[in-house]
Amino acid sequence: MSFSLSSLFLVCYILKFTLALIILNKEIETSRGMLYPRESETREVRTLDGIWNFVRSDETNPTQGIRDGWFKDDLSKSMPTIPMPVPASYNDITTEQTLRDHVGTVWYDRKFFVPRSWGQDQRVWLRFGSVHYEAFVWINGRSAVKHEMGHLPFETEVTHLLNYGAENRITVMCDNALIQTTVPQGKISEVANDDGVTIIQSYTFDFFNYAGIHRSVHLYTTPKTFIEEVEVKTNLSQNNSVGTVDYSITVNGTAANEAENTLFARLQIYNREGVQVANVTSDSKLVGSLQVDNVKPWWPYLMHSDPGYLYELEIRLYAAKEQLLDVYRLKVGIRTLSWTNTTFLINGKPIYFRGFGRHEDADVRGRGLDNALMARDFNLLKWIGANAYRTSHYPYSEESMQFADQHGIMIIDECPSVDTENFNQVLLDRHKSSLEQLVHRDRNHPSVVMWSIANEPRTGQVNADTYFQFVANYTRSLDSTRPITAAIAVPSNDDKAGRHLDIISFNRYNAWYSNTGRLDMVTQRVISEATGWNKKYDKPVLMSEYGADTLEGLHLQPAFVWSEEFQTEVFSRHFKAFDALRRQKWFIGEFVWNFADFKTAQTYTRVGGNKKGVFTRARQPKAAAHLLRQRYFALGREVDQCNVPNDLFTYIVDVGASNVNHDSADL
């Protein structure tokens, strides 16, 4: 029996295709430590934020710095450097197109001193809040740590690498290249240009691939035996009057490994006024619970007169003979969270989400941490009456998560998986790793109410079912106390992932990408699609994205695409659909896309970026923001009986002399 050459090629192709479809649910290396750096009686923290030295590698020779040993001495001795702020994206800092669009590696370094006292009977750690996408770090020319995954923290012990009472040098190489096995995915290609060949980074997601050291860099100390991890879970009982805080503490260090040295912890909970409301002494397992009587639960914004109530949990680690080893404090919000196939509840009360998809994005600093901008954003969220947002399409800064806790803003916490496709083993492992790191970082935040495992994944593809079964079940194994969702854009009839989720979220742009300009083709389509999702999966449904690009200041009557009038009309037609769906009980929320305008890759469909924000990139409101504010507060009054701002409606006319009486119930 003989085979033709074409038959042999066909067999090889089928074999290759079959192997590509085989995905195994492998074990993932788990994170350790990563507590947010906080000073205490036993810890010191200092920041390395500021102006660093910076070098852009040759795109055609990205590993040159490794081969030539740029990390062995000052960068300036290898290449000319420029000043670069940290934290910030490097792309928009200069006026150079080559840096804005750079693909590949860049280098940072700076000098710093470490006090002599830090070398005495303690340990020193180096921690990055985020470097996008891949980071390689050296201290004094010696390798310290490598990390892959933007938007998430990483740390390493550097006790043995530092010069105490002397000058030190830190060097960082950052690589922004995205390929089909990174999270998110992208492609690298060589394309001919006027000077020969250039490197092009392409990706399907609709936001700019900012890169660099995006969040703060910290050095901090711990005792030799220290509190490495703390996990808390909370509950309420007796009509929400009694709170329980379950804790689990992990210790690292010499004493923790000595069987004869029994460790224990004393834990105290303090209220906002600094009064102790609970305390307990643990056994050597460092696991237990505290009870808070007359508790003040953590409530979302507008659901209570005092939302976002936080207690302080103080943990003191002791060795035998009452020897104090370490002290760590963290904020705790006490709440319950549950869900059924029709309802999502916090503290036993049904929730209706009203919020946004967002981006960490701003002029000049890109995706870099900016505390002033963060404070402005939360002021705007509260001004407009939102109670939630999704961290589209990657984890946001730890500082913003702390702000959300404090202000009572609920978070759908999303990993960096965007437009996921071409499912394969390497991608699955990295996808799961991104979720492991995310859950590990954010599990103690009361504001985090849901995990989003992907945005607009290609869930109609043949092996999406198995892939997302593995991803969803792995996420549940990390945290079973919160529901799992994903923002899905394929039609419900084609989707293969929804059955593995707890909450169905869907994105759809009626009158924009679908039936552009047709305002008469919005309301019924939204109702029909949401109903289709619910009928298929019998789970709660929310709309995670809808909207229309709007050029600020463009006014056209009758409404026309890109005008402020059109955005307002699109919102209004969606509101009508949402109100019809709310009567079905299983529809639990509406999220506008987007909170503010943001930068994208260059394309003829984007005028300076994505303009779907209800606020400009400078955080000023468009016309639709005022309409949305009226709706969100009206919903808050109806659903949560909240008060409405006095300036919600502009004075028009005194109707007191007429026979028509109006009051706040007209909302």
C-alpha cells in the first residue's frame, strides 16, 4: 500500500492540528508573599520612584544589552541615556516616534543608597508594582529576578545583593513584545519600509500597548522571620449585626522552620476611630477567626449612608517567651457575597450594577500610576452615581483597589486576557498564571466582587469549551467565594464558554459597530440578546459594554454618528432596554464603555484614540455624562433608596402655580 506525497502532507497536517487541540490541565507555580509594602514597628519602606536613566535597544538587536553586559555597569557607559520618570509608560514622554512605537527591549537604571542599619539582623526585599510586559532585574550587576506578565506585582529578596552603608545600582530590562503565547496576545512581523525593514507589533485589542515601569518600585525590610502572607474571609450573621473575620497567616523565616520554636500571633481589629473591637491569640497553626459585635458592614456606594467602611486588622507575630518578631496591618471590610441563578447579593441585599468599563490611561504618563488622576477618577465615579467598574482589560494598580475599598466601589477584577484565540498549552498555562497572581494579590479586597477571566475571547472556536473549563475551574480553586464571569462578544448561539461561568457578561455595540447610526435598532436587539443568554445558560446576565464614539464639541441635530447628541441617544435607547430587562429579575447590571477617552494604536477608525468615554481623556464631561448621572442616581434612589444630589437637575421653571405637582418621586 502506498501513499502519495499529497496524502502524506495531509496526514501530517491533521496530526499537527490534532496535537494543537490537545490541552492539558497542568499545575501552575503559585505566588508567595506579595503583601503590599507597609511600614510598622518591625518594617521600613522606601521608594525608588523618580527619574531613572533610560536606553532604547535597537529593534533589530533586542538582546544586545544582554550579550554586551549592560547590566554590569552604569548604562551610560554602554549607550547614551535619557532621563525617564518612574512610574510611567515611556512611550509618550519624548517627542520621538521611534520610542512611542518601539518594539522590543528598553533599559533602565539608577543609583540608590541603603543605610548601614538595614544590614543588621533583617531581610531586604525589592518589589515592583508592575512592569509591562516582561522584566529582567539586576542589583549591582547580579541577577535579582525575572517576571513575565504586565499589570501585576513581583518581588524578590535582595538581602545578599546589596551594599549596606554604600551606593547600589539597580538595572531593569523591559520587553514589550507580545506574541501568540503571551497574555495578552499579539504578533511580531518584519515589514519593508523606505529604509529597509522595520519591526511591527500588531494586536487585535483596541488600546495602546503602553510599556515600561508602570507602578512604584519599593525596597522594604522585614525581620528574619516574618509574616509572609495573610488571607482573610468575612461573614455576617444575626441580621448583619455580628461580623466574623477568618484569617490564615503564612510565615517565612528561620524560626518558622524550627520545630521547637512555637510561633503564635495576636490579632486585634480596630474600628475607624481606633477603638479595639475584637482580639484573639492564635495557636501555632496561625489560623482562626475574630468576632466583631455591633459590626458596621462594608456596603457599596449609595447603598448605605456610610459606604466602604473599613476596619484595621493588626497582626503581631511572636516566638516563644513572648518575643515579638513582626507586625503587619491591613484594612478589612466585613461583608457577605452570594449569588443564585437570578440574583447577586451583598450582605443579603440584591445588587444592581451601574458602572463602567475603564482604562488606566492618561496623556503623557500613559498607563503609569498617577495618584492625582486616580483621585479625580474616583471623584467622578461618585459624582456620576456609579457603584462599580470592571478593570478592563487587565489588573489595575493596588492603590486603586485600596481606593475602591475605601469608597465602596465594587470591582469586577479582570485578568490581562484580551481577544484570546489560538488556544494552546503554553497560552493556557500563562492565562492561569495571570489569574493566580491576580487572585493572590486581590483576594482580601472587599471591593472585589467578581473575577473576569477574559475579555471578548473567541469562545466560538472549536476548543474554547475545554480551554475555558480549565480556566474557570482553576479560578474557582483559588477562590470559591466570588463568582466568575467573562465579557463575551460572540453571539450566544456560538458561545462555548458561558456554561463554565457563574455570571454572563456580554458586549455589544448596537447602532455603532452593528447597524451604524440606526437608533431604531437598539432597544429590542439588546432585550433579545440578553434574553437569549439567560435562556441558554439560566444564569444572571449583565451588559458589560455598550456605547458610541463621540467627538467632544461636535453637535449635530438630528443626531448623527460621532456627535454628542448621538451618544446621548444611544444611551437613552439602551436605558429603555435595561428597564425592560430589570423587570425580568435576572438582569443585574449595565456598564458603559467607556469611562473616559483613551489612546489606541493608529488606525483610520480612531481619531486620536477611542472616543467612547463619557469623560474626555482630560476627565471633563461630555453631554452624555449628565444624562448618565441622572439615570444612575435615579436607579440608586429606586433600588437602594439613596439621596440624590441637589444639582442633579438644572432649574428650568417654577411649576408650583400649575395643577401639576412634581417631587423627587418623579425620578
